Amino acid sequence: MSTKMRTLRSGLLVTGLVGAATVAACSATNTGSQFGAGGNGAGSGNTNGGDGGNGGDLQTTATVDLDGGSGKGGASQGACAAETTKAETAPLDIYIMLDKSASMDDKAGNGVTKWSAVTSALSHFVQQPGAGGISVGIQYFGLPPGGGAPQCNTTCNTDADCGGPSCGPCFGAGFGFPGVCMGASGGDSCDAADYAKPDVEIADLSLPGVPDALVKSIQSKKPETNTPTAPALQGAIDHAREWAKGHPAHVVIALLATDGEPTECDPQEIPGIQNIAASGASGSPKVLTFVIGVGSSLSNLNDIAASGGTQSAFLCDTGQDVNQQFLAALTAIRGSALGCTYKIPVPVKGTPDYDKVNVQYTPGDGGKAQMLPKVANAADCPASGDGWFYDNDAAPTQITLCDATCKKVSADGKGEVDVLLGCETVVK
């Protein structure tokens, strides 16, 4: 084997632009006199030469040394086997929990209501072309106890008008004006299990009928309840987690869309709701909580988002075009949730050795490729250095870049992320 070039054997190099990886042939090579000299084994007759000595360290263009193996004198070191496949970003599954409290009927920008602006943006999002790889499900809050259709009327002239003994009494009717059914006030479900049952189950937006089912669901609702945020968020996280258990290779998130503060069901204090979001981010499988806020009473939504692992909420200014702001938030959430999470490519024959997977980043400005070291988990990611981790070391399904690396890679629109199979994993 020449001391000028060495090829990694049995390696598969998966490469592509950041966020849309593709595959090329594996030829992780290096030039220069960076290999130890082979031994001087002499052959005789028709035999190969004697065993060569141990080669020196192979210094890649990154920060990792791969020990050279012993060569067979006179024998050929063939080029590495190459398989062509396509590396894909992990599928994104979103369980939306949408606030349909009465205050969502207040006016927003451009003279439309908050409800109209939000639902229009949602409908546009789920119907947009090229939505393959994104799955969406939806539920609303509040819901009546049991999650079924409301049993009580809200206005009345007599107790009987309310819909039953538990819905009354009728209060304030008279002088030609209707009253209010007291049993309908504050009657939303406080049971997280009701909100864990989707009105429309999570499904791939590219499948026929899925966008239409979501739009039909949205159009059938109206803002008319109070705001039981705690059980709604808990239910969203519970359902997302169960879904993630059945879809381990997917990124599954909860999206809370609301216009203000909780008004019923304990806990109503923001620290208690933060704890619910934090339990999603720290649980297994992990479920991050993204938050979109619409309205003026939004100061605490950043705290909920931060506890849910997503830093801050997306806040829509009702003095401007809420429809466009909400749609932009949905698009940003899609990119943020997926930007640095990748499937582990699988060879056509067999399965990858998860102890022989490496991740490499090549800057788009023509800079040298950088081998990124593996860390144990997200908590072990360096604050400013590079790294990546598996979602589950025992049974990996995803590769995720550490935050600092993700920011660097995401900012480089022409950079490449490569996954190399077949070489010992570089561990930090």
C-alpha cells in the first residue's frame, strides 16, 4: 500500500447539503507522508511477501487519528465498498393544542378576529405543497368533561333552556334579555386524558385526505370556552409521548397555541405549567413544547417555552397581520425542530454498527472537513464546542447535533453534513 494515500475499508459516506443530506461514494482518503513504513517481510516462490509492519497513525483532515492496520505484503488494499442511498432528515410529527377560549374571538390585526387569523394560517400550513415528512394532529382546549360534545347551552331564558339540571340554573334572564346557564360556566374538562385524545390523529400531510380532515376539524370549531391550559398541555405531551414510542425514528413535538393566561383548572400559576412543559423535555421519549402566543397577555409564554426546551415563544403582535405572523412561526418551528436531527443511514445489506458511525461537517466556504466528536447525550454537549449524540445509545434511531454545532451548521447554507459508517466512532 502506498504511503501517499490510504482508503478506509468498508466505509459508507453519506453526504449532502445541510438539512438535505444526500449520499456519495465512500473514499475518506488522505494524502501526504502520514503513514508509518511497512515491515520488510520478504516473500519467496509464489507466495505473497511477508506481513508488513504496523502502519503509523492516519491523520484525517479532522481532529481524529485512526490507527493504521497491518498490511499484507504484495496484496492489494482495495477501495472501500460504496453504497448509494439518500440520507433524510427525521420525520417531524406535531400535535397541536389550539386555544378556543372565548377571548380568541377578539379582534386582531387587519380587522379579523384572532381565531380567524390563526385558523386561516393553520389551514394554509397543512395544505401547502411539499409537506411530505411532516405529520400533524390537532386537539382544542377547553373541552367538555369526557371530551365529547358540550351538553349545556350557554344562554337561556329558563332553567330548562340550559339543557338539563346540571347545566342550570339560568341566571340573569328577563326584560327581553337572555340569561347565562351557570352550569356551562367553568365547566371545561380538567382531565388531561380528554386532551390526549386527538380530534384528528397525527398523520402525514402528504397522504390524500389528511389536510382536508384537519381543515374540516378546524372549521367546525369556534371560540367559546375558558382556558384550562394545564390539563391541555399535559394531555398534548402525554399523547405526543405515546406517539413517539410507536415512532422512535421521528421527532415528535407538542405545539401550544394560545392567546393568554390560564383561567381554570389547577395549576393555574405559570410555574406549575412550566413544570408540565419541563417534564416533557426531560422525559423519555423527549417531547419538546413549542409555544405560539397571540394577543397582549403573553408575558409568561416565554417561560413555558423555555421550560419545554425551546428557549422562547413565538409571539404574534395583534396590531399587525396575525395570519402572516402565525404562519411564519409555524414555518420557523418546522425548521427549528428538524434542523439538526438526522436518520441513521442503513446499508442495503445488514445493519450499521453503531460503534462505527461518525459525523463530519464540511464548511461551505471551501474549508477543511471537521470530524465531530460524539458525546453521551444532550447534557454532555459543550457550551461552545462541537459534538453530536444518539437519541438512545442502546437502540439508536437518530443523530442530533449539539446546540452550538447546530447553530454553526444551520448558519452555513452551503455546508455539508456527512455520516460515515464503518470506522470507529470518534468520542469526545
